[in-house]
Amino acid sequence: MKDNSRVYKMSFAGVYPHYITKAEKKGRTKEEVHQIIFWLTGYNEESFQKILADQTNFEDFFNNAPQINPNVSKITGVICGYRVEDIEDKLMQQIRYLDKLIDELAKGKTMEKILRE
């Protein structure tokens, strides 16, 4: 298993603009990205802004998330060459869930589908 500690220590705020850019390039919005992040983690606008301001790393971002959505098990498929449902490292799986959801947003899926409603 490859060492993921470098990813875990990365600042969420450092990666966040890439999520926004990826979405906006495909005509989606920052608000939709936020909706996905809040759905997945239980953060709200206020707590999320603090994450960005504090340069919180991925590990703390997910470990301190108010509520990982119980429907994450419905997130399946391949991201970066890995089947998300088969990733054994819990934290890496959560990071890939977020990647996958942002990917689906950029591919034009409806919010209902992305949020597994």
C-alpha cells in the first residue's frame, strides 16, 4: 500500500480551488461544489470557511467532519484508477469520495444523482 501521509498533510485550502476550477470549467458553480462538500462532511458555510482560513489538512478535515454522510456507501466507481468502494484506507476513501463527486459534477450529472437522492 502506498504511503498516503503526504496527501493527508496537504492543506484542504490548497486543493479546494482546483475543485472549483474543475467545476466552473464545465459550467457548474462554486455553490454546487459547496453543496457536495457539505453533503459529504456535514460542514456548513461557517465551519467550512474556518477550515479554509486555518489551512486545515485533509486528515483533520475528514477526521473532524461533523457528519460523514451515511449514503457514502452508494458512491461507487473508479477514480484515479481505484474503485472507491474497494479502498481500504478509510481516510483515502473519503478523499476519493470527494474527488469522485466533484468529477461527477464536472461531467454534468444532476445534483440529485451526485447526492445519491
